Amino acid sequence: MFHRNTIIASFASILFAIVSLIPSAAYADSALDFTLVNDTGFTIDKVFVSPSKLEEWGEDVMGPDDQVPDGKSVKIHFTRAHEKDTKWDLKIVFTDNESRYWTNLDLSTISEVTIHYKNDHATATWK
């Protein structure tokens, strides 16, 4: 009896290891994923990304405890379910609560967005 339980436990452990190596659809790359680069001289505290057709920003896509210091970047991930929307709006909020936004970005054609800040004017470049 002990031998059978050991075999079942071993099989379950192996099965769990194999399943954990298979990428989940929720974490698979989406055509909308992009890298946000902070080239502003300031820390970005929040990032909001919303379909252009909506009037609300929703949740901070980085989470409440994450920030992007100057000179650093963060990968913004989407689920494949979002790919039906191609035009997106991007809003960033700095640690002093100043915010800037850009509208109608076709994220399906963008892999990197760099935010710049000079002379009290924020600009974004993308590729």
C-alpha cells in the first residue's frame, strides 16, 4: 500500500512540474504588449492604458506599489482578449501627481514608447 501511494505522489509531482512549464494563455505575448521607457528626469508613479473608445482610464497597469524611475523601463502586458481593440490611450502620472496623456495609439504596431520631458513639456516617441 505504501508503495502505491509513493508512485501516485511521484506521478503527481512530475505532472505538476510539466504543467507549470507550459505557458499560460494569460501570460502569452500579445500583439499589444509594449515597453514603456522613462526618459523624463522624473519618476513615473502610475501608468494607465485604455481603449480609445472608452471614457474611463481604469486601473494603474503597473499596480499600486510599482514605479518607473528615470532611465528605466517597464513591460506593459495585455491579454489576447484585448487585441480586438487597436486604438489605445496612454496616461502617465508622475510622483508629484502631474499627468500627461496621448490618444489613439495603434499599439499593434508599437513595441516601445519612450516618454521625454523638457521645458515643462512631455512628449512621446514610439517605434
